[in-house]
Amino acid sequence: MRRHPPASGPLAALLCGSCFVAAAAAHAADRPTGRPFATRSAVLGTHGMVCASQPLAAQIGLDVLKRGGSAVDAAIAVDAALGLMEPTSSGVGGDLFAIVWDARSGRLHGLNASGRAPAAMTIERVHAAGVGDRLPDYGPLTVTVPGCVDGWVALHARFGRLPLRDLLAPTITYARDGFPVTPVIAHYWAFSERRYPDSPRFAATFLPGGRAPRAGELFRNPDLAATLEAIAAGGRDAFYTGDLARRIAACVQEAGGWLTVDDLAANRPEWVEPVSTSYRGYDVWELPPNGQGACVLQMLNLLEPFDLKALGFGSADHLHLLAEVKKLVYADRAVFYADPAFAVLPLARLLSRDYARRRLTLYDPRVAALAVPPGDLPLRLLDPAERRLGAPPEHNDTVYLTVVDADRNAVSLIQSNYAGFGSGLVPQGAGFGLQNRGNLFSLDPTSANALAPGKRPFHTIIPGMVTQNGRAVFPFGVMGGDMQPQGHVEILCNILDFGMDVQEAGDAPRLRHTGSQEPTGETMTDGGLLHLERGFAPEVLAELQRRGHRLGDPAVSYGGYQGIWIDWEQGVLRGGSESRNDGCAVGW
């Protein structure tokens, strides 16, 4: 394990906001309760709670609960609204993952609704198209089958109460009549003005008047209203077969890709068993690969032997430990996280306590690691004849949202286009963009995440759930690509180690380490960058530099969090939605 030598250097670029931080903390300290960094109190309710990254979408979900809808009904309605109101992150052209707590049976259910690569797409054909060592960031070669609508339908069939058309109706109305764009979403929307110069249908749909809508301006999307009406009337077949499927396939093929109607028709989501570890007396649950949720569990296993509370929140020891544990786990992520239909993954070994103890022998509490090797575990790629493709479900950038209903059914749901609006491709008259999730395939044929026909790419989006004594207590999630496992761990430590409430846990300043090994093939050789959000003490930053950390830009994205704590003893729901996004928690 190569390490940085102790380093020192100017901190001016990172400490320029220290006066602002001090003033903000002083202002926040005027609140009669809560930590100095808390922006507001947790939202309390008894009958139901919805947390989402857009206030109108959250209100739609609360209305569904008040009409007798289940937590899943409300989650579908909220996600549909976010696809309209936050198209910079989500929509029916993307993928979906969910963990559902069913209160009646006392069971957790995991849903993987991520789509696969086209059947005609191979590494050889990609190279023949003039691509270099990795897939492009945008365009037709990054499009995989959208799994979102299949996810809605599978969730609704098992846990829904109200008709699907009722759940989509509010968004259809907003799409036709318009809604006011919120400030943070408008900020990210503006990035798209130059990102897709060769996509006239993108501009026609999302850049009315030749530019992104500004905060407070009304945005309408009648094409999306028509798409949602078709789904409301025809279910999954309206999206994956017939006219809309032909338009999706034609859009990709015209641009030079290989997605077909047959690829869309063959898509199916998969019900999976969540995986877990214990931490501080709670059970933490994530979904297994092809997502990165197991990273959270690995990191918690590495952290469990340490007394974080004694280290102190925001201390150099606390932040150094989190950064180094992250490096250890992401080295494994680069090698062992992929579609399990194409490789025998050593997941049980990765999540074992014995393995965590062996990995901790590489940890140095005083010096930052420069490079980290993956664990010495077996990995076998499956031959084509062994691959388990298209297994049917039982009986049949990113937004995160969570819902709990009066019966204490709980949903943790995450959905994404991957990068912003995704590939930049918009099917004719459809009102939504197609995801660019295929960008995360590797073109190295020896990689577990190597591109192959019908394969699901490595996925960043992960929903989380915490249980205790056989009951759900905390559905939660953090948006933001590679930040998500780091964010999950930080949120959990804030609550379970440092005693913060659900709102404080999201408002607390975060760290983000970048530059670890990636599933697409890049390798960390220089220790990466440790980004620290403004709010940590200058002397802490200086000590981290002394230990060899290279400090990065404090203004990077630190994700966006929502969570609901279920207080079974009091019968109270406590909702949190961090201030970095436009969202809110609403309850009744």
C-alpha cells in the first residue's frame, strides 16, 4: 500500500470561506435548538411522510397518502413528478432501484430495475466505431435499456393500492399546464445549454426559446404528458413495445447506436435479496451488485472497531479514517462489482468481518495512502453458455426519495439518467431523454464490468434501509454518483455515532474523496483528492495536509440526502431533507 509522505502547503484556496463559515455558524447558533450547522428542524408526522428533492413532487406524494395510497403508490407518483420537474437527474429514460419494507409480512424486498446493453453491442463493434480505450460520455453508444417504467410496474403490481393512472395524473397536469422551476434545478439545467449541441430534439424539448428555464419560470412538457398518458393506459407494454418503443429504438439507431425494439421488449426488472451488515446495534441494508451498495457495508465493517464518537465529529482523526477506509473499499469496487449474471462475485467474502480485519492491516492512522491494492479474492468471469441473462422477476445525475405510510410500509427509491440529462438523445415526441449509463462499462475484456450484449453496467445509484429488532427504522439515501456510498456512511455515522437527528445528519459538513480506482479501468496512483466542505476547522485541514492528503476544491458536489426515522415507541415519523437541494420533507 503506497502512501504519501507528510506534506504541507498553502491553505488559502481552501480557507477563503472560513470567515463566511464562522458567520453562518453564528447565525445558525441563534436557533434555540439543534447543532450550529442545522438549517432547520426535522419534520414530524404520525400518519405519513414523504421526502424528495423537489417540493411540488413531495406534495404530490403526500396527497397520494392522504387518499389512501400505499408508500409505494406515493413513491411512484413522486418519481414521475421528478422526471418532469427535475429532468436534470431523472426520468422514464433512466433506471431505478428500490428497497421496500412490507409491514404486513415484516420483510424487505429489493428491486433492481436497471436495463441492459443492446444485444448487438460488443466491444469489437464499439472499437470499429472509432471509440478509443473507453466509451464516450454521451451519445448513442452510452444508451442502455431504460428500466424505470418496468420498475414502476413491478412495484405497483406487488404493493400498489391506487390505479397507476391516478398516480401519474398530477404530473400529467403539471406537464401540460407548467410548473415553476426551482433554483438548484435551474442551476444544473443551465449546464445543458452547451452539452448537447448536436441534438435538436433535446433543445426543442428542454431548451424553450433556445435556453434553459431560469428559476421561477414556468416549464411545460406536453410530449411527456402524452407519454405518461400512454403508460397510464397501457402499462409497461405502452413503453417497451409498440409505437413508443419504435421511436426510442429509431432515435438511438439514427444516431449510430444498436438499441432495438426487441431489446426493449425483452427487458425485465429483477427482485433481489438485499444484503446487510450490523453496525452499532442496527442492521444496514443495501442492494447487491451490479450496484455499489455493498461498498457501504464494507466501509461500516471497517469502521466498527473504531470509537468515532471519541474521535469527535470533524476532527482530523475522524476525517482521515473515513477517507482511508473509502480508498480500501473502492479498490475492491473497481474489481469485484459488476453484473452477477456475468461473473461469480465474492460478495460474501467482501462482506465478512474477517475480511474487514485483514483489510485494516493496510490502514495507517498517521499517513494518507497513495495507492491501494484490491483484496486477494477469487473472481471468475462466466463463459457465454453459463450467463444468467434476463432472469424474470418473481411472479412476473439521480433523484432519491423516501416514503413511509400510516401502516409503516417504507420505500427507499433512487432513480437516474446517470449524468445530467443522460445521453442527450430524445425520442421523437416523447418528452424525455435516454440515459447514458452504458458509459460505465469497461472496454477491457478481462474486467468483470466489461461491455457485453445483454449485460447490466456497473451502477452508482443505491437506496439504503436500516432496521432494528426486525422492523424498518430508517429508509434513506444520498444522491451523487461515486459520492453515494461515502454519503451513506457519513449519514449513518452522524446519527449512530455522533447522535445527530435526521435533519442535522444531512446538514452537517461532508468530505468527499475522489480519484480512487474506477470500474471503467482508471487506477489511483497519487492518493486522489480529499474535498472538504466549508465548515471544518482550519487547523483540521492543516493536519490532514500534514498527513499527506491533497486537499481539493471545497465546492464540489456532496450529494443530496433524504431520510425518515421511524420512532416506533412514540408513533412519530421524523423526516430530513438537506439544504443543498431544493427538496423538503412533508408529513401529516
